[in-house]
Amino acid sequence: MRIDLLLVTLVLSMTLPSSAEGQADPVAERVRAVLDRTPLFDGHNDLPWAIRNAPAPMDVAAYGLEGRAEGHTDIPRLLQGRVGAQFWSVYIPFTPTNEGAARMQLEQIDLMKEIIERYPQHFQLATSASGVETAFGAGRIASLLGMEGGHAIENSLGALRAFFRQGVRYMTLTHGTTIDWADSGTGLPIHNGLSPFGMEVVREMNRLGMLVDLSHTSPATMHDALDVSEAPVIFSHSSARGVTDHPRNVPDDVLRRLPENGGVVMITFVPGFVSSAIGEYGTREQAARVRFQASGAPAAEVERQVAEWRRQNPAPAATMDDVIAHIEHVKAVAGVDHVGIGGDFDGITSVPRGLEDVTTYPALLEELARRGWTDQELAALAGENVLRAMREAERTAARLQRERGPSLATIEALDGASR
């Protein structure tokens, strides 16, 4: 038996809730059995960015992952949460000039690889579905790299290929801002989706075997990517717009296209994305701020009044139930084969009640089991869906590499010299 799994099993055996007959909770036992054979595969964790911005910036040893670290993630909690595979986000921020983006991207990749190399008994770099299974079978957390934001390639397909060689296995086409070749869901739409060069980026990602991640993109970009992509896409950390009308969520017309594509929406835990009440609260708070500003009061007085308004009007909290509503909506619209989990831990400042950190994944699966999810459905959500998407992307890449070589296209040639 895997050593880490044995240790976690012993801990859980002492803490599992018991029935009136003194037996272990059968639901918890079911979930434990599912996670014994299926890696719990999370789509997005921002630990590298948290370490970059820690009091000792970029110092992996000082961050203290073997103990109780700041934030939502450390090794003991990953083990307790039964995490079997993780796409670690090697995020870098967008800047208007984008100067130095590739350099910073390499630094974040280097930082995550240092984490993996420093703790080889717990982490193992994976670059394929079979690599995930090998790491999981060895009792380690399969660790994959996901780039968050296509601005990092600086409009270069050669840079895209270089990042793939560094181990990157998904790229989120945009982050919070529209870039030169793709519209963001929270940025100014200027391309009506993907530009011609953006479509070529998707084609080259398919040829490489790099997953196209559509979190953060606009609906038009989502549809263009689905039109172009020959491999399954993913949404590494998004939820359902049919439940919460937020621009970071996936509309139903996109969800309905996923069965044909084979893609997966990995439901995020970001409170504002999963709770309509939080969005409505934000709208009321902004209206109050506008009223205070209209009085002509100094900025400091406006902030005092806003703080008092918040004291009198406490913000609502998101809950596990909110997250489950999104999971079940995607299951209902796209099917159970197209939903996964992408918590966004260490990329968020607040969390839903019941999903406070990486220890809570089993509790989420247990609640779904109590609501009637079968073991097969739980396994699909936990990791089998994204593993299937990876395998299909790898098969597509093998075929495309037989059919064509690396793309030599440039943004100037495809989108015009003004680019």
C-alpha cells in the first residue's frame, strides 16, 4: 500500500463520523474507496503565486510547506484532502506593455519545479495522463503546470512551443484583460472572440497536446475555440452562468457544446462566481459608495461611510451548497462526463463555508454522495473526466504531428501589420 495513503487512512480511521451502531460513516467510506482508485484532480491552485508574494518572496523553503503554511495549501493539508493530481497555476499578471512577460513566466515555472524537486516524496512532475497515473500509483501528488494567460507567449508560437517543452500542459487563453488575439470575459471585446492569430494559437496547442483552457475568456472566444479545436477544451476554474450570472462563468449554450467536444468545466469555489447573493451585495455596496461620493465628502470620509454601511449590512457568505448547485447544473446541461473541480485555492481571499482549504474535497464528494451521486459519477467528477480529456488531447496531438509540422505563422501576417 502507498505509504502516504496508509498514513492518511490511519488518520481518517480515527476521525470518521460513526453511526449509531458504532460503524464508520458509510458515505465517507464510499468516498474514501473512490479516491483510493481515482486521483482527486484539481484544475487550478495558485500556490506558486502565493509563494512569489510571501514575506520571503519566491523562497520555497521559507514558505514552510511541510507544516501549516499561510493560505489554503500545504503538504499535510493536501494529504488530508486526498489530492491526487493538481494543475498548479504558473500565473503572471498582464501589463499594458507586456514587457518581461516571458521572463516572469519562466520564473514561475522554475518556482513550481523547485517545489516538486524539494519534496519528491510528495510531488511528482506529470506531463501526460499516464504520468498522472504513475505518480498517483506511487503515492505522490501528480503535479502539472498550467499557464494562466496567453499574454505570456508574447504573440509568439515559438514561445508557446518552448513553454510546452518546459512542461506546461494547459494555457488559459486570456486572464482578466483582452489581449492582442483573444477577448477576455472581463475585458473590452475587440476581436469578437479570437483573431485569426488566436485561432492559429488554438491549432498549435492542439498539435502540441497542450489543453486549451477557456476560463477567463468571453463567450465569443469560447465559441471560436470550440469551432477550431480538434481536441477537448477545459475550463480550469469556472462555474455556470445559468446559476450565477457572472462574466467568469460558462453560459449554457457553451455547456451544450461540450459533449461533442469532450471538454470539461472544472467548477471553481470563488464566492463571487458561485453566489448570486454576493454579486447582489456588491451592487448594493457600489450604489451606496456612489451616494456617499455624490455628497461631495472627502475621500477619507467616503471610505468611513462605506465601512459603516458594511457594518450595518454584513456581506453574505457563499457555501458548499452554492458550489454544488453549479456542479449539478453542469451535470444537468452538459452531462456528468463534462464536470470537474477547480477550486482556485490560494488565488482567492475568501472561501465558501465548508470549503475552507484543500482538506475539504472529500467533504464535497460526501455531500454529493448523500444527494444521490453514484460512485461512478463521483469518480468522473473527481478526476476521470479531466484524465479522459488529456488522453484525447494527446491522441489528437499524435495525429496532427503526423499531418503537419510546427506553425510558422505570425500575428503580423495573420492579423495585420498594425499588430
